[in-house]
Amino acid sequence: MEDLESRDLERVKCWFSDRTELWVPPAPPTVGKRRNLALFRAIYRMYADLHWKVTEVHPIGERRFVYLTDSWGTIGPGREYRNKIATLITFDDDGRILTLSDYFKDTAIFAQGGQET
């Protein structure tokens, strides 16, 4: 989370390999280091600031976990963003992300012109 919050793509890219598959809705899944860095570049452009705080971590298999996270920040032109996220994540043998899939409590914020509930 520290690397993500740094907004430094050099730090973020260390978590990815060419096999890394990320699914961060509302974007479609992306595979590979280059595409995943492009995804985070786009996320960072969408948010003036963005924060994550992991509240719980539950192991569900070898190198596989569920992370529960609070997220907040500013999206677009000064609109407050708050969400709760459940993330399924699997790490490879080198400790990099192999698969990551996010599930958001509130998806209205991502809709064109949607209002946060």
C-alpha cells in the first residue's frame, strides 16, 4: 500500500511480472507489467489523491489472501471518494502479484455522472 500511495510507478512496477493479471473494475482485466502500469497511470490521473488502509488480511490458500481495505480520496474535479474493497490476491514464488481482483462495495461512483451512495 505504501508503494501504491507513493504514486511512483518505479516502486509499483516491482510488484508485477509479465504474467500478472489485475482486475480493477470498472476497467477490464489487464495482463502484464506494461499494461498494469498503464492501468495505474490512468488511475492516478483520475484521482487528485487516493489512499488505502488495509483493515484485515485473511489467508485462503498457499500465497493466496483476501484483503479488506478502506479507500478514500478525491476523484475527478474535487468529488469526495470513499469505498470499501475486498481484494483476492495471489502472489507468485518471487512474492510478486500473480492475480489480483478487486470487489467494491459502492460502484455508483464509477458510473458516468453517478453519485456516491
